[in-house]
Amino acid sequence: QVQLMESGGGSVQTGGSLRLSCAVSGSTSINPWMAWFRQTLGKGREVVATIYTDVNQYYTDSVKGRFTISRDNAGNTMYLQMNSLKPDDTAMYYCAARRSTSSPLSPLNEGFYDYWGQGTQVTVSS
């Protein structure tokens, strides 16, 4: 079985920084696609950033220039460096990965992914 575990969340003031980590264990057949999503009351789950292998990256408009997604393939760890944090960034952050199968869905769609962590809370205060 595959397990994902997020860490690095916490409470910071506006303008602060956090670095989230996602450790993957239990599998050697993970699809190159991984992603970070976030969810808060009234908004549902939305994509934050995706990464294909360790090069190709996507960011939602609201985090461009502030967040950086990266991946350590050798160590099976994905990161999200979050700088210049705003109160609107407050959410539960989830990491996601896809198994080694095809899908008709876009990597920006949460249904594309098969494995999810339990989430790590990020709270940004004014």
C-alpha cells in the first residue's frame, strides 16, 4: 500500500514563510505526477501546484511568485516552499500522487489522483 504524509504546517503571521513536505512510502510504482491541494470551508478542494517528474510545474494564479513546488525523486519527497503568506492562504493542505495508470482527467483535477495524505493545517494571521 501507498502512504503519503504531510508535515511542516503551522501558524504564521502575514508575510511569513513555511515549507511543507510530503513523504511517500510503501510503493515503487508511483506515476510521475504529484500535486498539492488545499481546502477551506466554503471553497472546496482546489489545486495549488503540480509537478511532473522533477521539472514541469504548474501553479494556480493566486500563489504564482510566492510558492515553489519541488520534488526529490531519490528520496520520494515532495516540497512546497511558501513565502509571503497571506490570510487567504489559510487552509488544510494535502499532497497527492497518482498510481502508474492512465487517466482521462487533467492533473489539475483532484480526481486524477489516487493517493492522498491526511493534510497539514496552515494558518496565516493578520
